Amino acid sequence: MEDDVLDRLGNGQGLSKIIEDVFKRLLDDPRVKNRFRGRDIEQIKQGFTEYLQSLFTKNSNMYTGLPLSEIFAGLGITKHEVDVFFYHLEEAASDAAVSHTTIQTVLTTLSSLRSEVEGK
Ligand code: HEM
């Protein structure tokens, strides 16, 4: 079932195309773009992609970065900013012809990580 999600996202190539698009949208959106100022966008894209792959792969851990709780400690990311992030992810995946059901599965899984990303 989990591997199936990655298949439906287009695996390596399809997924990186979607992530490219997500970050293009984020960097173009005045509600969140300042969050990425001075950050290494290529590194974030790669880390986020690996993180997604780890979430939906049973037998390997592709993500080698810090835990989300450490990355996001002190950044004060709001619930609204996470909503914006999810919105762009949904749009990019939908444009890539990923089905509504698969997009909802991804968003539900990512929603369970809100408490690690959002500032208290
Ligand atoms: C569930 C939602 C999210 C997940 C799973 C997630 C995941 C990640 C991961 C894995 C990294 C580390 C990349 C690396 O290896 O360096 C990262 C970094 C980062 N993310 Fe997120 N992210 C989420 C939401 C957001 C939102 C909503 C924002 C801002 C609007 C954001 C902004 C950032 C920034 C600025 C960094 C770099 C931090 C640094 O350089 O220290 N993320 N994210």
C-alpha cells in the first residue's frame, strides 16, 4: 500500500518534478516566501523528497537529515503557513495528474506531522 503511493506519485522522477513545482509555488507566494530567504533551497528540496520517500517506503530509510522537531524548533511556523504549504503540494500533484485519493493519502500522512512543524 505505501509503496503504491510512491508509484502513484511517479517514483523518483515524477516525485522530484512535483517537488520542483511545489517550491516554485512556495517561492512565488508572498505568504511564505520569506521563510526560505537565505536558505539552501536545493538542500531543502532534496531533504523533503527523501523524507516523503521514507514516509511511504516500508523497508528503507532514505532520509538522513535531522528530526523535524529539531529543524523546526524556534522557527515559529504557523498553522496557516502549513495550510499554504499543503495547498501548493495539492496543486502541484494535481497538475501532475496524481489522483485525488493519492493526494489525500499524502496530505493525511503529512498532517500527522503538524505538531512537529508548527511552533507552539
Ligand atoms: C508537514 C510539513 C512539512 C514537512 C514534512 C517538512 C519537511 C522538511 C524537511 C525534511 C526539511 C529538512 C531538509 C534538509 O534535509 O535540510 C525541512 C526544512 C525546512 N522547511 Fe520544512 N517541512 C514541512 C513544512 C514546512 C513549512 C510549512 C515551511 C514554511 C512555510 C517549511 C520551511 C522549511 C525551511 C525554511 C527549512 C530549512 C530549515 C533550515 O535551513 O534550517 N517547511 N522541512
